[in-house]
Amino acid sequence: MPVKSTPVSTTPKATAPKKRRTRKTSTTAKATKPAVKKTPVAKVTVTTFKGGKAVAKKTTLKRPSTARLITPQRYVADIQTRWAIHNFEIQELISDFVKGFDMVRPYHTELVKRIKTVNL
């Protein structure tokens, strides 16, 4: 039977690596959460001069405006709501612990009985 011959010197072709497409973000895409505007932090830099030369620079924060603060009534209501959530979570934690102890109690009593019989 005839056999197909292979060329003697087969060198792989040098190819450049494939370029991958990158995904560009769309500026018209709707965000799921509304953007929260952060107020820029105002800073004040104080430079101390001595003999015409700058000796020290100290940057301090400027007090932010009180216009965006919540009212005391809303603050108290928020604290009360958070405290109620805390109480509920603690109540559920305690009930989970009680269920766990009730589940382990029969095994504990059996273990105590076995240890008492071994020691006698």
C-alpha cells in the first residue's frame, strides 16, 4: 500500500498571539443603585515661616457643613429601630442555643450514666 510521506523539515509558523477583545463600559448603562454623592473633605494647610523660609506645613481638616445632618427626631428613631433589630437577633440566637442544648441533652445524660457505671 502506498504511504503518504511527510516533509522532512516542518517548522511551525510563527504567529502573533491572538488579541483578545476588551469590554468597554457603556456610559448609558443604568446603575442598579443610585449614586451617592460624597461631599469633598475640605482641608486647610498652614505653613509656618521663619526668617523668610518655610519651616513647617500642617494640614488640618475643616469642619463640614451641618446642612446635611439628620434631625434629632430621625436620629432617635433610627437608634430605636436598630435596637429593636438587635433585640430580635439576640432573641433568635438564644432560641437557637436552646434548640442546640435540647438536641445534645440526651447524649449528655447517656454519657454521664456510662461514666458512672465505669467508675463503680
